[in-house]
Amino acid sequence: MYSPKVDADLIPSLYWLAKARGVPMTRLVNACLRAMLDTMDAQRELAAVRRGHVTSGDEVIVGETVA
């Protein structure tokens, strides 16, 4: 299974936020990712990817725009 690496510049913020909340960093990151996935239109993005509208891993479709 693919396990992406978290960018090094994000680690300190994630560490301190997790510490302040009293949870492991992995639980915090999972909660952040789940919240993001719940709020974005994942079905629309998946359909766009399948149609070839997203050409780079750096592009994320949010609503009607590509960020």
C-alpha cells in the first residue's frame, strides 16, 4: 500500500497541535484528512480525474476551480 510522506515543514505544526490536543500525530493527520475529504466534492474530483482533467498530483479540484 502507498504511504505518502508528510512534508517536513508541516511536521512541527502537526506535532504541537497534536500535543496540545493530547492525541498522536497520526490520529490528528487522519482527522484532518477525513475532514477535508468530507467537505470537498470528492465525486466531482474523481470524475474529473477519470476524464483526465487533473494532470498533476499538485492540482486539487476544489468546487469549480483547480488549486
